[in-house]
Amino acid sequence: MLNVTPHPANSPGSHDSPHKRLFLHNRALQTSTVLARIEELEAAWIEPLVEDLADRTPPLAGRAEWKERLDGLLVLEREGSPAGSYLAEKATRAQFTHVVKEFALDGLTEAQNFFPAVPRLPIRAQMAVMRVLIDEFGCGNLQQTHSKLYLDLLAELGLPQELESFIDSTGDETYAFLNVFYWLTQRATDVEYFLGALAYLEASIPDAFQVQARACARLGIARGRYYTEHLHIDTFHMREMQTAIKEYEAARGLDATKLWIGARLLSGLIGSAFDAAVERAREVA
Ligand SMILES: [Fe+2]
Ligand SMILES: [Fe+2]
């Protein structure tokens, strides 16, 4: 378990929520006790969420329909949101810093929680996902790892460098977005949910991170490479994820409906996390 120093009860953001507990359990040594708690928390949260999405999703004919639906979702999201426009065009440095702080647990643990999916995939799909992971980890060069790029951004904004510093200030919506990957890779019965979610994420970031890149340029933040690097590299990652899905289908057949449920699940969670982060940032003077 992470070494979490207790916060004073009245400090802002200090809370003990099921989402925060689930994150800490997900990062802990997976003893049978810890795993039982994880399953309990997930049964009350993610399982109903996925069931609800499954009820509302008519079956997809196959991979071509999945790609069509994904493209449609990306077009919709490309239009942007009021939260995105605010962050790109109006947020103060303090407000932008607040959003960076909100996503620190994501940036600092970036891609670590994808690994358990690898052994669940056929070998050719493993290779495509591994090519993504190798980039996420800077091809083995610390200076290029995405988590190090996030550390550089945190340093410029005067934020702490340790993961533990963000445990008590991270919102539940962000925790839900973080926790979903632990479920997708390790406990979802079908790995298509993970493939669909990651294919969506890699394809959405080249548009989504334009917001933060524009904010960095406007606010004169020099170490915004975390965002600009993603604008570039995720155009490759989105293709690798399409390859992973094709190879999965060739080896095992494919349930395209589950890909789509995975994408919608992640799109909903990341959208809520981003909107909540910007809303809370706007309360910052
Ligand atoms: Fe990344
Ligand atoms: Fe990526």
C-alpha cells in the first residue's frame, strides 16, 4: 500500500471515499484480502455501470461498425466543450495549475496499469500494445517517459513530485477514471473492453490535449511537452490499437459490441473527470 501521511481532517480535498480506497487497493500488494476489497468496491461501482451501458448498446455487426461509431464519437468530441474552451482560452495560471494537480496521479502512473492486459492478448496483438507501452516508457529513456514529462510540468508549476502528495486532493471523478483501467485489464471477463477503451483513448488525445497545449502556449508555460508529445505520439498509438484489434480478431474472433462499450465507458469517465477538474479550478481565485 502507498505510504499515505494523514491529512488534517479539515484540509481541502481530504476525504475518504470508495474511489480513493479502491485506487489505494489497486496499487497495493494483491493479497487475497486486498483483492476481496477490490472486488467488493468494483461490484458496487463498475459492474452496474457496465451493465447499464450494455443494456443501452444495440449489438454491433463487427469491427467496421465499431470503427464507424468510434469515428462518430471522435467527431462529436472534437467540437470541444465549454470546460475545454475555458481551460484553453481563459483559465489563469493558478486555475491551470489546479487542473494539472488534479490529473497528477494519472500522469505519474501513466500506462503502468496497462501491463496486466498484455498476457491476456494473442501474441500479435501483444506486440502492438507493447509498441504503445514502449513509447509510454520513453523507449527505456527516463527523460522521455510520459511520467517524467509530467514531473517536469509539475516542477515548473511549483507542485510536488511525489505521488503521495496528490492522494488527498484528487477528486472522485478522477479516481474513477484511474480505477477503470485496473478493472479493464485485470478483472473484466473479456479483454475487448480494454482494447476498445484504449483504442478510444489513444485516438481522442490528439484532439483533447490541444486544449492543454493551447493553455500552456497562452500562459507561457515552457514545460508543456507532456501535452505536445501526446499530440504527436498518440497519432501512432491510435493506429497500433487498431492493429491490436485486427490481430485479436484474426486470432480469436471479436465481440465488437464490447469494444464499443469499453470506449463509451472510458469516454464518459474521462469527460466527467475533466469537467469536474475544470469546474473546481474555476473556484480558484
Ligand atoms: Fe502517454
Ligand atoms: Fe499513448
